[in-house]
Amino acid sequence: MRLRTKVVTMVLIAVVIMLGSFSVYELSWVHVPFEVESEDGSKVFIFDPHPISPYYIRRTPSPMRMGVYYNTEPLQLIYTLDLDVASAPFGEMDLAFSECFRYMVFIPLGTWWADSAALEFYKDGVLFHTYTVSDLVRHPDALRGGWFGITWEHWDQRTFNPETNQLNITTIDGIFPFTSLPIGGRTFVFDITTGEIVARSPNMATPILGVVMLIIIVSSVRIYKKRKAHEQIRAEEKMAR
């Protein structure tokens, strides 16, 4: 029994030491190849990572195929892309293309800091506009992190219209006190051909947070009054005895 306990302890120590030698920033995510075709089928975006073991590994330079091609046989390269996708999963949902496939927006999942890129706009494979988390979120320090960085937007509310080239993003402006519920921020509408914000909604975080704080204060006052009344009743009962 003691021997088994010692073995388990040694294994746990070895695991802790091994994990401690790795850093989040040293790990690379192993990706799955995917393609995105244009509406007319004439062009295709291809992401083909270098084939490696399907587990986390230390980041090492490895060739990967990432670019837009004429969808012919054989494929003809139009332009390449150099996106930083090493530290988080990467897939079709992280990209949005214009109908002509000349313009693209990249929404990286691995966003760690307030000054990290939240949106990157490209034309013919060249970056021309970037928004950081702090550009879009009023209180980025109030956001919570996860495996792949901080969650700064409502992913399920993201929409893109390739006909108008407009991307809708709804931000998260913090977390409700004493809960894990996100506070809705603003909805931004971007033109991916210019990178400009063409519309935005008012920030709802401040009034919502105000209502929440008011509810907390009112509830606290009621609890205090009930406690004082209960103490007074007990004091009167003691005096009556």
C-alpha cells in the first residue's frame, strides 16, 4: 500500500514538473485542414497545416499552406496569408470573406490581453486595419479568461452578410456581480472592405449594471431591516420575561 502511494506521488510530481515546464505561449494547437469556397466557386481559401501528431507540442517553425487560389485544376495561387493561429484552434468560423475574396476579416480566438488583436482586416492578403479588445470593450479588465484567452464577444450573435460586406459583432462589457453571466456591451457593424465601423448601438452595460447594483442595495436594505426588526422582537420578549 505504501509502495503504491509512493508511486502515485512520484507520478503526480513528474506530471506537475512536466506541465510547469510548458508555457501557454510555447504551445501550438494542432489544426485540421479546411477550405472555404467563394459563392460562385471560382476561388477557394485553403488552410493546410504541416501534418504532425494530433496533440499539443512545443511551437516549432513548420511550413503550412494558407492562401486564396483560383479554384482550377491545378490550383493557381492568388495571394498568401500569414495569420497567427499557433496558440488556439482555427477554423472557418474565424474568417469572413467578401464575395470577390479580395477582402477578409480574421477574428482570432487566442486573444489574451486588452491590447491583443480582436479583428484583423486584410486586402489581397495584406493587413490594413486592426482593432484590439480595448478598442471595442469599455472595461476589458472586467472580462474573464479561458483556455484560449478572454471572451470579449457573444459568438452566437456574430453575423456576416457577404452581399453588403458587413460584419456584426456584439461585445461583452464585463460580468454581472456575484455571477458568471456576461453583461452585454455594444453591437458594432463593420465594413470589411474598409475596416470602418459603419454603425454601433449604445453601450448597455452601464444602465444594466446600475439596475443590478440598485437591486443589490435594495435587497441589502430589506435584509438589514428584517434583521433589526427580528432583534427588536427578541429584545422585547426577553424584557417581558
